[in-house]
Amino acid sequence: MQRFLALVHARNMEFVRDRGNLLWNLLFPIFLVFGFSFAFSGGENELFRVGIYGDQGSRLSFLEEPYVKTVNYEKLSLALNKVSHHQIDMVINFETNEYFINESSTNGSVAERIFLASEESTDFEHRFLSGKPIRYVDWFVPGAIGANMMFSCIFGAGWIIVRYRRNGVLKRLKATPVHAFEFVAAQLASRLSLVLFVSAIVYAGTNLFLKFVMEGSYLNLLLITILAIVCMISLGLVFASRIKSEELAGGLMNIVIWPMMAFSGVFFSLEGAPVALQKASRIFPLTHYIEAGRAIMLDGARLADISTNLIALVGMSALFLLMSSLFFRWE
């Protein structure tokens, strides 16, 4: 235990003394959150977003209009929650021939008028919902924090160990009583504590000014954050287990990081994306963190509601840790 704590302390001090890296990890997500809050604070989407639930049968002419974008939902409750929060403008339930709009949504009212102008609308009954709108920044903040965690975990854990191997630090540690498991566990614990601390500071600091929506439990959000950090650190350790070249390690990490950044729903929702892309995005740890984080913050989801995301993160963490332990070498 003494050796383990010494390794954790040494890695923490190395991170803190690197002022440039420390400031980047603190300031980058803050600038990102405030920047997107400013950029997307004015106006709503020009297109009408209409949720579809149930088998449509014959296609409605209203849904064929070029300014209407449809999103299919498997759960009606999820679609209705989106309408309540002004995230979509209307939901059409083909199983009960009903449509739902938010009574305080301007876009919803306009979409309803266009829909009522079509002949098919006579077969549907209207239902009104109510709820406060969700700002883009409320939706975006789990993605911003998750992206910062991803960079810090994968590069912070993986690239550093590759540098240790190239500089001969691992070779010298091999001559000490330190075991490989102790070293890897110390790196994971150190990076976990640092990334969790930075993420908490970023969230708390920006929340003072932007007042994020929080419908769920902070403890649930903390749990999913810890699991996501462990998972992404474990992924970084896979790259660090055998690679000697920093250039090769950086290239391989970027091959994983940038698709994850683009297709995990950090900046924009994947609801309207092709089904194949939505399914492919499930292989990324960041997707599960962002999805669960938004469900907790915006929908008040409980652990049972995000069980799929929890299981995925735990399973990926176990797989990545097993791979890194099997492939790890000192030299």
C-alpha cells in the first residue's frame, strides 16, 4: 500500500506542476461551455421536429414537407418528455391517433396549424402538454465535460506511460519492488482523482453563472462520471501497455478520440441520424456517459433507467483493464 500511495502522489504532483496542462484542463471546457451558450442562445431551430410513435401505415403529407424533420421513438414517454422540454415541436401517436404539442411552444403551435391544414388531421385528436424549455447549454454541458474527460483520461494515462517507457522510467521501476499491477492501479487512481476533481470544478464554476437544469440526483451523476472516467482511463492504458513510440501512440489515440468526439452526441443529437450510425456510436464509452448524464440532468432518470449505460461502462472497463494487464510490459 505504501508503494501504491507513493506512486499516486508522484503522478499527482507531476500533473499539478505542469501548469500549462493543468490550466488547459480547467479552462478548455469552461470556454467551450460559455462559447456554445453564447453561440446557440438566440432562436430556435428553423425546422419543425416531429416525433413519431407507432406504425404510421400510410405516410402523412404533413410529414413529407421539406421543413419537417421526423424522429422515430420506441418509447412514447421519452417522446412526450421531449415535447415538454421544447426539444421537439410535436409528437404524433399513430397507435391512438393523437398528437401532442406544448401549449407554450411557438414552434409547436405553428406546426399544429400546418398539420391541421391537411386532410389527414381530422383523424387525430389533439393533446396539450406543459413544461419549461431546455436551453442548449443545459443539453450541451454533459457533452463538454465528457469530451474534456476523454482527452484527459486517454492522453493523460496512455501517452504519459508511453513517455515513461521511452525515457527508461519503467525500466528503472522494474528493478524496484513495485509490481506491474500496483503501477497500473496507481496510474488509474491518480488520473481518476485528478479528472474527477477538475470535472467537479468545471461544473460547479460554470453552474454558478449558467444555472444548469438538474432534475435528477447528483449522486447518480457522480456515479456515472466515475464509471466513465475509469472506463476511458482503462482505454488509454490499452494503448500504453506495449507501445514505445509517442508518435505512434498519439496517432492511434487520435484515431479513437476524434470519431468518438464526432459520433457520441457531444455537440448535436444523433436522434435524426441513420440507424446504423446510432448503433455504431454505442461502442464508444463517451456515448453512454453523455446519454446517461443528460437523462439524469434533464429527465430526472434513476439508476434503473440508465442501467444499460451503467452495464456498458462497467463491461468496457473490465475488458480494457484485462487487455492492458495482459499486454503490459515494462520495456
